Amino acid sequence: MRKKKFNPFVLLYIISAILLIISIAPIADTAAEIYRVKGRYAGYEEESLFNDFIEKDYAGLSKKVNYNKGIGKSISEDEKDYYTFVECYNIAVDYNMYVRLGDINKADELKEQFEDNTKLLQRKIFKEALETVKNTYIVVS
């Protein structure tokens, strides 16, 4: 009677099957993470913008608005005030910088832009917050 030889490829197939079964869970976790990351490409929603606004995290709000602009997210009517507010906030910060550097001409240009953008705000809560920003960053003369 002939003795069967051990076939190393059978062992390789068995090990491969075991590794495949073991790797299913990590692959599923990785796929879920990729889905979550790609979901961020939808941009930040109004709720996230509102939270930063209410917490007075205007730098975080600015970051999120700029991200939304960068990915080309369409702006709803309800979100327009957030974008306008951030634009005014950034102008106020730049104005303060130019005043400290002594470039009064550039600062005056920014002050005019600030006043023009302020008129675009619709809701009172944004106007009141912008008044605080103005008192903080813009020299009233």
C-alpha cells in the first residue's frame, strides 16, 4: 500500500482560510471608519455651526465655515448668517491686527467692509454677538 505524501499546499489553504475568517472583523471596522470619514465630506451642518456660535467659539466656527466653503457645500438660507458673521469676525480680527501694526489706511478699508457686511445680517442674535466682537476688536472713533 502506498503511503500518502503530505501536501504543503493543503496546509497553506487551511491557514489562509483561518486568516481570512480572523480578518473579517478588522476589515469591517476599517470600512466603517472610511464611511465615517467620507461622510465628513458632506460638510458641517447648521447644528454644529450653532453649537460653536452659542459657545462663542468663533475661531472654531470660522474653521468650520471655511471648510464648508472649501468643499463647495451649498449654503442654506438658515446658514447665511453664520457665514456672514464669520466674515465680519475675520474682518474685525484683521482690523485689530492692522491697527496694532499702524496701517491705518488698510484698517479703515476693513472697517468699511465690516459695516457693509453687518447690514447683511438678518437675525438679532448675530447682530448682538457682532456688537460684542466690534467692541472687542474695532476701535470706535
